[in-house]
Amino acid sequence: MQDKTSQARSSNLIRGETGEWEVIIGLEVHAQVASRSKLFSGSSTAFGAEPNSHVSLVDAAMPGMLPVINAECVAQAIRTGLGLRAEINLRSVFDRKNYFYPDLPQGYQISQYKQPIVGEGEVEIDADGETMRVGIERLHLEQDAGKSIHDQHPEFSYVDLNRSGIALMEIVSKPDMRSAKQAQAYVTKLRTILRYLGTCDGDMEKGNLRADVNVSVRKPGDQLGTRCEIKNVNSIRFIGQAVDVEARRQIEIIEDGGTIDQETRLFDPQKGETRSMRSKEEAHDYRYFPDPDLLPLEFKADYVAELKKHLPELPDEKRARFIADYGLSPYDASVLVAERENADYFEAVVAMLKDGLRDGKLAANWVNNELFGRLNKEGLDIARSPVSARQLGGLVDLISSDVISGKIAKDLFEILWTEGGDPAGIVDKRGMKQVTDTGAIEKAVDEIIAANPDKVEQAKAKPSMLGWFVGQVMKTTGGKANPAVVNEMLKRKLGV
């Protein structure tokens, strides 16, 4: 019998005309460093400015202008490496990567090649029914290029250098992924880690996080096939689609007797296809050499230790704590920690409870189900929630204190969503407290039993009929009777 991991790997194989194929995936994720100024100049990194309004003489490669390293970008790269459980290299070197393109005014990109700032690490993901680790090959710092604009005039192209020189972290994975879902899970988890660390905002719509997707195929157990790189994929959904489309394209070529050319391709989401962009360059094509304008980057272990000391709690650790402290299921904990803002909201709710550890699971149910469900329906994020963590915490505390029932709580949630206010004050003012007086509840129970002798006999023969009586009592009491008291009293009186 196959173990769970073997079954998951087997299910990832793609069936072609000549048998099953394995897809091999590696990702190069370009993450814009969260910094107010660029990697080698003081120009602003603010998004949405007029073209060429955030460009210094360094960014425009004016003669004689020398780059000066941004210390905060270095710190952000180290923080990211620590968050990826990676080796931090105390000495790294900036190189010139030589190629010509109109939006690269220097004629080269300042990057890192053989001696990056961050070495090997790993990211843990859940995908295809298994928990697995994706290896990180390296993280290096480099400057972004500008942007070419082709659609404003039929005869001309324009260049906007606002992005020129913005600091990027290129995070290179090992070819450990075997399915589109694994690739998507990896980028999702990586983006979550970066957001927790505050080193990149992960906004893919603005181009602040994008991926080059490397795909090859082989028969299981064979040598690695020739890979193609799909450039600048800017959404999680498109990453999955690009992997599937490119893998099937390669399989069809090989099965028809052809060979795969190593090349760079683009993904067209409208047509659902990849198309050739250029032949894939090798490292020697870029003529890397150490940048003579920049000394090697060196720092001490004490500096790294100080940065590590101030790292926030990361998603995996937070998830484990939520499970251990609050008794949450792994799924519920994963939903809560997927975004740092969501996890912070949940903990703010728990802080409002008299016994947060005991009632954490109840709080999680309300956050994950009622709140997130309503936010999704209304197209809102947690920052724009009409119900604050303080209000939801007050509501949950009223439930756990037996002041209101679950049914009344849903009515209260609707009031908070549409009108706002203090939960306890609303309950008092509108008479929403549940009835806990056993005498009043017993009176209602006795009246329902006396009025329905036929149902009584049915309930004795079929205990599931008890639910009908509970519903009738709740209806009679306007939903205010304590459901647990009602259940126990009915069981005793009906003898079921």
C-alpha cells in the first residue's frame, strides 16, 4: 500500500499519449523591497507617480554618478533570509549583469551572482494532500529596470524610469515542485512570510511581487528535461495556469518526436497559451563581473543576531501556537494566519474574552465563518470590516457567558454590521438576553408537551423528534430560551 506522500506524488503525474509524465518546477520570485528609497539612490519608490518624476541622476545613469547602498534594503534582505530559515552570508558581492534594453539606461543591471547575501533555506507548504518543504537556493539583491510603454503612440515607444533602481529581492527556489498547485501554494506562502516580516507588501497587481516560472517535463525517474522560463507572471492564478499550459505543450512536442528548445516565454492568460519571447540566455551571456563602483558588502554576526531578535512571530509558529493554546483545528488555524491582519484581528477578539484560552475556538468559529463569510460576500477586507475586533469579542463573550444564545448572537451580529454600537448595551436595551430562568422555560416546555400528545408518542419511539420540540420552545420564547436547558428538560420530561 502506498503511503500518503507517494500517493500525492503519483496523482501529480500528467498522462500523455505515450504514458505518464512528471513536471519539474522551479520559481524565481522577484519581490520589491519595502523601502521608501531605491537600492542605490535616494529617489522615492512611491507607486503611481507621473512618469520619470522619481528619477535621480544615478537612476538615469548619468556619467560620473556613483551608487550608494541603501542600508535598510540590506537589512530587509537579511530579515527575509532569516524568515526563510536560510543561511546569511556575512560577505557578499554586487556584480554587473550586462545586457542592452531601452529601459536599462546603464547597459547593465547591478545584481549579485556567485556571492549572494542569502544562501540556502526552505519554505514549508501544504499542497496536494501533503506537507512538504521547498528548498530555497538563494536570495540576492538587485536593482529593477525601468518600464517600456508601447501603446501611447503608433510610431514610438516611451521609457518610464520611475522603477529604475528600485530594490528587488530575487528568491530562487530549488526545482522541488511537481504540480501547479504546489507552485501556487509556494508563492502564496512566500508572500505571506514577506508580509509578516514587512519586507515586501506582496502586491502583485502593482508588480511588487512577480515570478519567473521554470518548467520542464520528464518520464518519472529520467534525467531532468530541458526547461523553459515563463517571465513575469503576476498572479497566483496565472502561475498555476502557466505551469499546466507549458507542461502540456512540452509533452505534446516530445511525443510528436520533437525536442524542447531552452527559451524564455510569455504567458497569455486571454489565449491560455505560452509563446516564445527569446532564446534562454546562460550566465556567461551576461558577462558577470564584480561592480567596480561597489565594495563587497560585509557585516558582523552580531548585526544579524540583532535583526533576528526583533523578527515578528511568523506564520508557521503562529499557527502552531493557535493550535496548542486555543485548541483550533489545523485548518482553522491556517485560515487565520494566512494574512497577518486576520491573525491580529483574531487575537484582538480573544483579548476581549474573560477566558480567551477556553473560548478561543468559539472566537475562531465566529471570525472564520460569520465575519469572513460576510466580508467575502460584501467584497471587503479585514481593514474595512464594519464590525471591529472589540465588538466581535464582546459578542463572543456574551455567548460564552450564556447571556445570549447562538441564534440571538446572529441577530446581534447583523445589528453590529449595519448599525454599530456596543454589544452588551444593545442586548440590554433591546431585551435580547436569553431566558435562563428554569421556571419560565419549564412552563413553555409543559405547554408544548400538553398541546402535542401525538408528537410526544412519536418522540418516545423516535428520539430525533426531540428537535421538533426544541424548535417549538424556542419559537414560543422568541429564541431567547437557553438551548442547553431546553434540551435537558425535554429529555427528562419525554423520557428519551
